[in-house]
Amino acid sequence: MRVDDADAVLAIYQAGMDGGNASFEHTAPAWAAFDAGKLPGHRFVAVDEADTVLGWVAISAVSARAVYAGVVEHSVYVDPAARGRGVGTALLRALIASTEAAGIWTIQSGIFPENTASLALHQACGFRTLGVRERVGRHQSQRNRWRDVVFIERRSPIID
């Protein structure tokens, strides 16, 4: 992911939010804020033959404490027009490879239960469900409706 990808990345992020089942947020941030919140070295875009961005994946630290240095939270978004083409799988595989090479042992995230495609993608890539956080937050773009979140993680089998 490069700064040249910013417009496409943020447009795909916004499209995911507009669908209502991707994030509690309802407006994509400015690139500077997005960039500041994601760890360098573990940001990827998938592109087609025309170099059009089809999706992206990135991670954030879950804590500044040293004991959690190997635990990150990730986001993966695929352009609605590119869904069902293996883009999400390719992005998650690239992320898993880069995080394991860096000694990161846990990738985690929270997914709305209604986002069954994302849950299936993550399960296929080795993530497991730890539980459901019931009514964990209010979705402002949906009239402050309480939402549950399925908490998932992937523990590296090679990081000891």
C-alpha cells in the first residue's frame, strides 16, 4: 500500500462502511489519520491487470505494552465489484506471511455476525471464533442500534 493508493483505499473503506456491516465507523478518515493508525510493513493492496485497487488489508497495534508486541488487530476490505474473486483470501495470506515473518503471533478482529462472507473468509484462512461480544457498541449510522461483534483470532502455528 502506497500513498498513491490512498484515494482507492479510502473509497473501498467507505463502500464497506456504507454497506452497514463492516464497521462502527460511518465515514472514512483522511489519509493522514488512516496512515498514522496502521503499522508500516503490513499494509497491502490487491490490484488487477490495469493496476486498479481491488481491496486492502492493514494492521494496528492492540497495545503499546511490550507483552502485547506480537498481537495486532487487522482490517480487510474488498471493493464490492471485486467480491467473490479471491481478493480477500490473497490479502489475508499476504498479511499472515508478513506478520509471521515479523514475529507477530496473534492477528485479531471483530466482525459483525451479519457479515457472513467475512466470517467464512476468515475461517478459511485459519481464524477461529473466540466468542461474541454482545451489544458491545452502538452503530451511530443505524440510529444508535446496539451491535454484537464476533471476536476472532488467528494464532501463528510457527511463532513459539
